[in-house]
Amino acid sequence: MNGVVKPLIKSKCAQGVRAHIGKLNVVSPPVAIPTSKNRWTLTGKTKRKNGYIYEKCICSCGTVKYILRSHVLSNQSKSCGCLLRDTLVNINKTHGRTCTHEFTIWQGLRKRCENVNDKKYIDYGGRGISVCVEWKKFETFFDDMGLRPTAKHSIDRKDNDGNYCKKNCKWATKTEQARNRRVQKRNKSGVVGVYLVKDKFRAIITDNNKKHIHLGYFKTIEEATAAREEAKIKYWGENV
């Protein structure tokens, strides 16, 4: 047997070690969560609600709130609202209209579109409604819209799913804004003022005296919609 090279035999021990190493899970180091982000200071104290993590945060102005952690880390929430307020004051302190109703209205539309802590955010910014770049400055907003006609007028979007911009906005009374409302959840037809009742479509409208007027039952949604469009001209005027 001299001169014959014997094959290398792997020991069971060595094979077992390799097999064990192959099954090891490599664990990535944990991602460090910053202790501060914008004006928020994250305290590390958390609570869960509906499967989401909320963390106790302290704003630089002293306000303490539990904020959705993902909103803080993704910059959706930069402060308790004081950052936007300070920004609005700083960039508009030279126009001399800070105490006017137009300025208050402009502040309001920006807050409900940009401040996730605003109670109306869910119906505006939360739906994707935004303020155009030009209207980030009050001067441009005021140049486009001017003074509101009366104390009963406020800003209204012609397309309820559209953004705040010159093309999509007008001054309107509460009555006029009510006519431009979104389709109600209980309305299965998808058309404002047209309701599916059993196998027919009912069309209704509210006149200037807030009286509900029944326009009739129709076999198709097209007929019901056409009837309501005619009623809008009759009861509200051609410029609606």
C-alpha cells in the first residue's frame, strides 16, 4: 500500500460543526431610532393602539403628546403644530394682513392639509388634498382670491377631490358649499342628490330656503342625473 494516497475522510464531528454553522441565522444589528427628530424628542415610552406604535414625544415648545412613531420618523409630524404656526408668522410678518379674516382662512387651509395633528387633517391632508406651491405664501393667495365678498363667505374647492389652488377655489357661502359636498357614504349611486331606491333612482334637490324637493323616480341613473342638473339651474341659477 506504499505510495497510495488515501482519500481524505471528513469526520462526523467536522460535518456536524459545518451543518450547525449552516443553520445559524445572521441577525442584523438593530436600527437605531433617533432620540430627536425635527422639534420632537422621543422619550422611548411607547404604547400600542390598533396595532400601531405610539411614542411619548416632547415638542421643543414643551407640548407632550403620544405620536405615531412612523409619522415622526418619516417627517410627517415635525412638531405639535408650533413649527407651522411659527413659519406662517415669520414668512408673512411684512404684509400687514395678519389679523384679517383672509389670513385666518389661509392659515386654516394650510393647517388641515399639512398638520397631521389638526383634527380636520384626516379629511384633507389625509385624503391627499394639498396646497399648491404658489399659495405657500399668503401674498400670492390674497392676490389670487382678493377680499372675501361678505362675512358669510369662506374658501371653497370646486372639485372636492382637488387641491387648494387658484383654478380650483372660489369664495362661497355655507349654502353654496353644501351644494358642492362630497357624495355621502349612504349614497350608493355615486352621484350627489341621486339615490338608489330598490330598482329605481330618486333625484332630489334643496332650494335656497333649505326645502328638500323631490324630482321624481327614474329607471336609469342618467335620467335622474339629468333631472337634477336641470333642477340646479332652476333652483340655484345658471352660474352654479
